[in-house]
Amino acid sequence: MSGESVGAAERVSIHRSLIRHFAVLRRPQNDRDVTDIRLPPEHLARFGLLPGQTRMVELPGAARVWIVPGSLGAFLAWEKVPALGRAGTVASVGRICIHGLWGLSEDPGGNRWLVGLVPDGNDQVTLVLRDGSKQSLETVEGVVVITQLEPVHAIEFRDFAGAAQHQLC
């Protein structure tokens, strides 16, 4: 599993599938991407994470989300509630390209919400509600935050090859 250069020496170790299937990792970094995220040491080595290549996405009315790519996987971090700090999740490249990268949080009031990163081609995801109805939710650079998780049964989106995927909640 090797990385691929996309024009900048710093990106050599980001796995080529992450670069190819997630536009957020192809965009140049900017001042907003700089972060002080403290990654678990075991994740740094196991997934070849590259904190210097972090990208931050800010969703309207939602917490900021950071994507830390690597040579073998990626880490997704987000603000739970600013006063409580950050939460995160990690997965391998293969899993991310097919299933996306999803993490669950809970606020002090017990409300659960889901943060996700989906591959290119998903300008929106479809929420399948428990009553069988569906609702579309736009993504920002492939990132989605679902703040009212209780009525959601599943999330529909497309994987890197365009095949339908379903994430159960």
C-alpha cells in the first residue's frame, strides 16, 4: 500500500485511494486546517497518520470536523461540544472507501449524533427514517453531521465505485 504524489512532497505518504476518492484531501491546505489535535499514539503508527496533512471542514451551524489522512487509513475528529473537547474515530483505507468513516457522539443531555465522511460523488446522503420516509442531507466536502439521530434508521450513500451503501444507526 503505497502513497502517491499529487504535486506536493508532503503528500507522498497519503494513500492514493484516499487522494483519489476524497476531494477534501486533494484541495490545498489553508490556515483553517492547522490544528492541535492529539492523536492516540497507537493510531499514528497503525494507520500511518499524517497530522501535517490535516484538512478541516466547517459545516453551517455544526461543529468543525478534521480529517487526518495517512498511508494506511484516516482519522476523523470533531468538536463534541466545544467545552467538552473533541472526539474521533479511525479506520483503514479499504473500509473508508467502501463504508465511509463514521463516528458517534453524545452530548451531556444524552442526545446522540453522527459525524461522517463519504467518498466523492455524494453531494448529499439520504436518511432513512424509522417510519420509512426519507430525507436528504447535504454534505460539505464529503462531510456530514447528523444532529438528530433518534428518528434515523439508516443512511444511504454511494461508495468509491458508485455502489449503494447503507449505514445502520
